[in-house]
Amino acid sequence: MKSLSKLQKALLILGGILVATSFLMSFQNTPISTPPPDIIWNEFSIAPHPEIDITEIHVDSIVLVSKLEPQARLTISKNGNFGTTPEDIVKALCRNDHCTYAAYEDEIIEGAIARFQSHSDLQLVLIRSQKQQVWMEYKGPTAAFASFEQLISELHRQAELNNHVI
């Protein structure tokens, strides 16, 4: 210590104070961002985005809701009626409820979209995977659907892969 200059001693003391202070600080107020864990449901791995909550889990269905748009929800169910296509259901719905029909944008996924003509932006998206008998139904605003699209694509991919013979 005798060979250190006054400036070096001052910097050494300041460094020691900063290290000691960092250990004494409370870490309770520091937000830690942890991704939500994957949920295994009916052999499907579901990894929702941080802005999506899983609100209900049943043997035959699971419901996911947006934290940003509470009216936006995705219901996934197994073993539905596969005699009817999503297009048939949406076209029948639009005849009765005056909505507009659109095909689902991803041609690989069998689905249909109903957009309702009202003061609020509301749409219904029906998607099915024939191989695993999985139905996916999204209800909510058009803009909120984007947060569910990646999850829908991943679940559809899993449904199609799970049934391949190796």
C-alpha cells in the first residue's frame, strides 16, 4: 500500500465501496423477464408468447387469452366434427349473421375467416388439422390475431408431424 500514489489509493477505496454497495443493494425491485414455460397438452407442446395467458386446460380443450386484448382468445380442441370443413361452417355463419367470408391466408393450413360488420373490429378464424383431429378457433380483433398466428402455425405443424409413419 505504501508504494501506491494517493490517486491510486482513492480509486482502490472507491472501487471497494462500489463493490460493497452492489452486494448490499436489494434485487427485489429488479424485474426479471422469464419466458412462460411450455405446456404439454394432448402430446402438443404449447409455448405461448409472454402476452398470452393460458386460462383453461381441459382434457379435450385449452383456452389461451391475450393479456393486451382480453376479448381475443384462441380455443384449441380435439376430436371435433370432421364431417364439416371450416369453410362450410364460416359460410353458413356468414349467411345467418351477415359477416364476410375469407379463406385463411396460409394455403397449407385448412381454415376460414369470418369478419363481422359491426362497430367493433371482430373476426372469427376456424382452423383444423385433419390428421390429429384438432380444431383451433380464434375470436377477437383482427390486430390481436397476429400474436396468435405463430402459435397456430406451430400447433398445426406438430399435428401434421405427429401422425407420420416412420
